[in-house]
Amino acid sequence: MKILVTGSAGFVGGYLVDELLEHGHEVIGIDNFSKYGKVEKSYDSNTGFRFVEGDAKNVELLKELLSDCDQIVAIAAIIGGISLFHELAYDLIAENERITAAAFDAAIWAFQNRKLKKINVISSSMVFESTNNYPTPEGEQMNCPPPLSTYGFQKLACEYFAKGAYEQYKLPYTIIRPFNAVGIGEKRAKVEKEILSGNVRLAMSHVVPDLVQKVLKGQYPLHILGKGNQLRHYTYAGDLVRGIRLCIESQKAVGEDFNISTNRSTTVLELAELIWNKINTDKPFRYTCDDPFKYDVQKRVPNVEKAKRVLGFEAGTSLEAALDEVIPWIKAQIEIGGI
């Protein structure tokens, strides 16, 4: 297939383009480098890949790029760590709504006038921000209270865009919810405000790269947000994009929504100690607790049965193996000033 990926220069977008190319698809990527600045990717010279520097809110440009595409993957968004939910509470919902509307406007046009078969909407585990139902199944977003953060609410709105576009225009869709991606490629974001965590300045507030950064910089005791009992499912980005690819390729995924995640629960404290022991062998693990952010959801545990049953998807990469890839990369980024 020929697939347009918006936000292709981002963290998950980069993994996804690589995954699609490796499996024989032709890919057009669009990004305006607003998050990290210009970045080079290993597949930039791949003959199956075409990159366009542009704004994902430009409907006419998206129409032009979609004119001979089979599918679109709508990833482009303002996204970042938990600090962003506070610092850019309005911009997150306003800008991401514009990006979402542009993707759907172009997709509806291409479905009606060209050969587009489906839009794949990258949603978020944050649509389940207010649930008390664990492990959280697909469909719970219709039963639990709405998300409290503007980011989570906007991601839920993305899913309603898909619902509305199908009801009115019969545009086929698949809704995909990644959980806590872990991998290389996350750098200092241009839009994020630096915050101080102990004696280390952070600019991402994504828990894995921030913890790795603090340990590598010698922070002792290690500062963690909250009590450390927050529960997450840290999923290797390579596994996530395999799940996204299966959603793109499978006819069984049309009109469906999927939680794409590992089935392993890990607390922030367990994660911190795991990272510590991979970097430090000469001193015992010690930590101290900082005040948490307002939207630091305490428990995020997905039900992954549907993705396994319908798509045959399971996340097979352990958190330990993912960290073995991430830690050296972050160390190198610290040395060159990328983080």
C-alpha cells in the first residue's frame, strides 16, 4: 500500500515509517519539525519513502499528498510529557483539534474523490484517564467519566471525529491507542518548559528518559514524581508500531479500536530501580519523592486481549531489553546536548 504518515519525524512516527518500509509499503511522510527541530532518519534515502516538510494543518497539501494513497495514519499532534498538560493546556486542545480536523477533511475528500480506503487514528491511553475499570477494555471510554486533562479530552475527541466521519461520510477508520512508548528518538522538545527535578533540569517529563537522564547525571538520591506507586505498561516502540502496522493491514481492524500495549504492569518505583541497577553497580538504590503533577494518573492498565484475538498482536520485547537500547542512546544524547 501507499500510506501517508503525518508527524512522521516524531518519536513513534519514526519507528512506524521504518516498520512500514520494511514490510514493503510505500510511505509519504509529512512533518514541520516543530517538536525536535530537523532530524535525520535512517530511511531518508529509501526509495520507498518520500518526505515533505509541511504543516499537517494544511488541508490542501494533505489532499495533494493523499491523491494516490491507500491509507493515512494521523499521528501529528502536540504531544509531550506530563508537564505539557499544564504548561500548554489550551494550546494542546486548540492546536490538536486543528490538526485532527485537517486530517479528516483531507481524508474524507480523498475517500470520496480518490482511492483512499481508511484513516488510522492514533489516540491515547489518556482517553481512559478517569476510569476505575482495570484492566481497561476497549469501549470503556464510552462508560467512564471524560478525561480531566485537555490532552486526554482532545484524544477522546479524535475518536469522535472518526465516529462522525463514518456516520456522515462512511469513511472507514481504525482507532489505535498506544500505551507508554519506550524507545530511542525522544529528544529535548522545543515547546516544553524546563523543570527542575532535584538538581537536574528536565525538558521532557516522560518518565523513562527523565529517570535515565537523572541517574546518568549522578543524582543521588534519585528524585521521582509522587510516591512511585503509579502503575504503567511500558511498551517498546518497535512493538507498538508492529501493532499499528497490523491495524493498517488487517481487514478485521476496520471500524474497530485497539489497545496496543504490553501486558506487563510496572510501578514507577520498580522502573526507577531497574534503571538504577542497569547504570549503577557501586552504590545502593535510594530515592526521594517530589510532589506529583495534577494529571499524574495513578493507574493505567489496558486489557490487551482484543488485539491478540483479532490481530494476533502481542508485545514481545521486555522492558529490560528496551532499556538496554534506550540507556546508551540517552547517554550519547547527553554528551552531544540533544537532551
